[in-house]
Amino acid sequence: GESVGLHLPTLSVQEGDNSIINCAYSNSASDYFIWYKQESGKGPQFIIDIRSNMDKRQGQRVTVLLNKTVKHLSLQIAATQPGDSAVYFCAENIGDGGSQGNLIFGKGTKLSVKP
Amino acid sequence: IAGITQAPTSQILAAGRRMTLRCTQDMRHNAMYWYRQDLGLGLRLIHYSNTAGTTGKGEVPDGYSVSRANTDDFPLTLASAVPSQTSVYFCDSSVVYPGDTQYFGPGTRLTVL
């Protein structure tokens, strides 16, 4: 079956550097993608989303890029801070008539920020 | 209540026992979902409800049931718990079609012995 996956399971960066977390998806029918951040012992927290009619979307210190040609999604975090240390999940919506709104999550990438 | 809450926070349960995990949201979101999170497997959808009165099966529905009697509550029931249901369970709510903020609850850590 089709699934969402991640290129890198772990990422270690220096405080102040930029981070890039990658995600590959295989369902060409997916039209909505989300990045979540999950800190230890907590539920996933919404970071940013993007629809398939867009290539790029920016938030506060975060940017999501979508390349539909190669089915690739990335999350860029500018000036990474210790508080950014967490597991990051990408998710795709493969909503159809009977399951609108359901998300398929990737396995996650752990981001560690070194002070 | 602000956002989405889950109860209990954690539970140890004997195999064969019945257990209901509670989820309540006060955001008047139409859609609610239950996920389980297991190491190495990520978040997997158990059941969902796009609106009060309707439910649907997700990726791993076996052994679980849900009900959606009203907009705010979406309980998840394990009729006869088994050790493979040991996991962290997250409830989530959103407007029917994701495009706005989605909120996850804090999770329930369930251990079945």
C-alpha cells in the first residue's frame, strides 16, 4: 500500500543553524499535508500545513516546501533553538468520499539541537 | 475545558477487562479521531467520526469501538483488552476537512498485562 515515510530518522543540529526535515509520500491523490511536532510525553502539535496547489508556505521560523513532481515534502526551521528538539511527523490527507479528514502519518524524525 | 482533553492519563489493565478511554473537546469541531502510537510504527488511525452520529473505521479498528452521541465526546472502548493493545492513545479533533488547526489531546498511556 501507499505510505508516507521519512528520509532521515534522526537529525542533530547546532543551535542557531537551520534544520531541514524531509518526507517522501507515495500517494499521488493526496492533496493536503501537515507537519507536526511532538515533544516527549505530549501529543502532536500542529506546526504548518500546505495544500497541493501550493509549492511553498511560510510560518514563523518554519517553511514547508512541496515538490509534487518527486512527491517530496520538507520542513525547514530557521535559527533552530533548543526548544525545537522533538520528533517531527509529516502527514498526508488521502481523504476520499468515505474518509475525509483522515491522516496517514510518517514514522517521525527526531531533531536534537545542540547548545 | 480549553481544547481537547483525555482521561485517564494512564492506566494499567488486566487482559480481558473492558476499558473506555474518554475524549472531550470544547471547540465544536465536527471531526474527531482516535490514534494509537507505537514505537517504530508512528501514529495509526483506529476510528474516526466526521460528525456527530457517524463513525468510521481507520487503519487498525479491530478490538476497538467508538460512539459519537454528541459533538463534544468521542469515547473509545476496548471490549476485552489484549496485551497488543498496550500503546499510547491520542484523540484528535478538527473541522471536517483539515485545513485549519488540528488539536491533539495529551494522550492516554495504556498498559495491558
